[in-house]
Amino acid sequence: MIDTLMLSAARITTLAAGQILTNASGFFFQRDGHLFLVTSRHVVLDESSGHQPDSLQIELHTDADNLASTADFNIPLYNGEQRLWRQGIDGAGEIDVAAIELQQAQLPPGSLYQAFSPQHLLQADESVEIGSTLLVVGFPLGFQDNLHRMPVARHAGLASSFGLRFHGLGYFLTDGRTHRGISGAPVVKRASGDGELPWHLLGIHSTRLLGERDEEQDEALGLNCTWYADILMTLTE
């Protein structure tokens, strides 16, 4: 038996003309019968670095009795010149979250995954205490269980008031050790009850915050930017 949370995250490989570019993380979100892969927007397009993949590849488990059995699934990012992913924007600018709908009929036979849904988002009257322990579930530096192809879960603490927009932007801060490759990972908090996926989806991990530090004198802040998960209600409409 494994925690179903471990089947909610997907290891993403970005590709351009069939060549591997980078590794990243993502997760599944389902709404009204539609299934989406969610990740950071800079995973699918990052103009500042010239990163422009034309497809993503994820790995899906295909046998509940043998978790070492997996199959690759390719996701095109463009149809001609038209981009196929959805991205968000608000009054403060672009939001570093992207969602792309998956064609469920084309998934490998027997695909196993767990998808978050709107029911996993916090309601307006629910709160999260400062310092609460959260998990970031993904593939730092592309690292994973190479036999069972599972992600890892890193601890992080809530480092800013949940519900407030840090710097006026649509994200909050976590305090935790993260690495390249974890961009797009779900940030979750354990929920009460014993449902099929008993976790609250709080946000989407984006990047480490560098701050105004002297690299020779100051340690890294160890703080991370996490975009609020309620953006998914807009991106999956």
C-alpha cells in the first residue's frame, strides 16, 4: 500500500524536436470530467532563458500490482502556431502556472494516477496557521525512485500569511529546501478524514526566492514562491 498522494505527481521531461531539454514536476487536476496536467508556466515557455519546448513527456504507472510497470506519454504544446496550454494573468501580471488538458482516451491502457479536484481547494472560511507543515511533492533535480518511478516529498513550512498576496502578487511563501526540477510540484497540507486523496491542495511551487543577498557573505534565504491553487478554477473553466 502506498499513499495515494504519490500518484498525484508527474515527472515532466521537456522536449524540443525530440531532444531532451529539462526536467520538472507537475500534477493532475480533474474538473467536470476533464483531466489536466498542471505545472509552472516557465516549464512550458520561459522567454527570459530562451526555453521553448514543443512537447512534454510524462511517465504513468500502468499496473496496480506492479508499480515498476510504467509507460511514457507525450503531450504536444502546440497545434501549429496555437499554444495548447492555458496560463493565468491578474492585475499584477502573469501567474507562473500552466494547465494543459489531457486526452484521457489516449492515455496508456491501465494508467494509474490520482487527480486533485476543486474539492481539494481550501474554502473561503478555512485557514492555515503560519508555520504549518506542508509537503512539496515532486522530482528535485529529476530525482525519483528509479524502480517504482515515484516522486519524493519534501517538508516546507508556511512562511507568510496564507490568504495574503505576498508583494501584492498571487503567491505565498514556504520555508524549505528545494532544487531545480521541483518547479510545478503541488504544495499540500494533510486534510482530516480518510478520503481517497486526503490532502488540501494549497498551491503550485514555482521557484526559490533569492532576495538581495551578497553571495559571498549571505546564506540563501531558503524561501520559495508558491502560487495559490485557486488559479486552477480559472484555468480549467
